[in-house]
Amino acid sequence: MLRVLLIWLFCGAAFAQAFPAKPIRLVVGFPPGGSGDFLTRLIADEMAKDLGVAVIADNRPGAGGNIAAEIVAKAPADGYTLVNAPHHAINIALYKSTNYQEKDFAGVCRVATGATVLVVNNNQPFNTLGQLIDYARQNPGRLFNASAGFGSAPHLAAVLFESVAGVKLTSVQFKGGGPAAQSLLAGDTQMMFATPGIPGAEAGLPGYHYTFWFGLYAPAGTPAPVLRRLHQAAAKGLAKPDTREKIAAQGMDATPSASPDAFETELRAEAPMWRELVRDSGARIE
């Protein structure tokens, strides 16, 4: 048994020393134009500089990020296919069924954390959050909210807002933040939740606080030395002042985890909170 273990450890170390030997695919479940796409392309460029190979951003929008997550969950556990996504517990709780589970992923590194801001089309009969809430209460379902897709941070932010404010919105689901914003600007929808932040209590809505984040995941079973090498490249890029400034300009903060193990601990600790938020929202997708 000891001999077998030593051989396995040697093989894993040798594999890690040779990693990476080819381009890495970084999948994101949203189209160009939104915060998820921005972060993916930024961290891909930074990781490529440290790893010495191309890190290619691959947009696979649809099903609230489920398509991208499934691609990576079923990929070889060799570190060459990653996904940049929120906590997988969100979609697993939101959708009746998914072709992946939380155990199908190995955490690499949290990338960035942000809050949400409520923005409205200019041609609306309200100018403050309180006026919007009053209007929504008097006109249930008549305010159309542009959402970045089922299970996205803006979707859950809107669901929490409905619960705390006691209003009913009509959410229109798009395939990402970019298309949702275009709808709002065109006047097809009247409001949307996006980055960087809505001060709940300060703006007159006590009890409202919502933050979101994106993180890097590899398929479960990826060798620990490979996860550490990927984390090292991501954390190094996120520590650069210019990278942090670019992320801050998008209303987010660079928040790299201390290690892959630390990220896994964070994921386990947060999972019940995300499941509870989805359950309490009443949102469920067949």
C-alpha cells in the first residue's frame, strides 16, 4: 500500500511540474458585455502572463450558467478546463434538475466580489427608491425588470428586493447583463439590478443587503498541485494595482482566496445561505 501511494504521489508531482503544457480554456456562462464576461477576460489575460500559455475565454451562455458549468463538470480533471461562476449551490437549488452537483467541482480561487445597484430608465414616474417602491406596490407586476438570466446575481437581487420591499415585479430574463442593459436603455424594460451597489438601509430599505461574487473552478479530481499552480497565477494577477483598479471601476473588489483549500472552505460555509435565499424566494425553474 505504501509503495502504491508513493508512486501515485510521484506521478502527481511530475504532472504538476509539467503543467501547463498547452492552452487553458476558461468557460463563462454569460455573453459578452456583462460583469462575468469582463472578469473572465481580465483574469484570463493575467493568468496567461504567469502561466506562460494562452488562457482562452469561452462564452457559453444559456440556462443561467448551467451550460458552462456542465461543460466543466464533465471535462477531464487535468486543469485545462475551468469555469468562472458564482456559487454552484444557487443553480442547483433554483433548477428542478441540473446535470452536475457541487461535488463535481474543485475550487481554485475566488476572483471578485461586488454588490448590486438598482437602475431605472429615465422616462419613469419616480426618482427615488421610496417612490419606486410606492409605485410598484400600487401597480403590481407592471414594472418590467431586466434580468441577466435565471440564477444570475441580478435575478436573485431582484427576488430579494421583492421580498424585502413587499412588491411584485415582472422579470424579463436575458442571456446576460449586456442584453439586459440594452433592453433598459431602449425602454423595453423599466429597471434592472447591476453592479456596483445599492445601499439598502441608507436608501430607505432596511433589511436589504445583497452581494455577489465570481470564482474559478476546475473539475473535481484535479490534482492538488495543479490547483495550487492555477491559484497562484490567479492570485498574482488579482494582486496587481492596475488589475484591482480595473475591477473597482466595474463596482467590484478583487477578493482572491488565500488558497484552493481556503476557497473550498468558503464554498462549504456559504452553500446553506445560498440555498436558503433561493428557497425563501420561491423561485423554481423546471
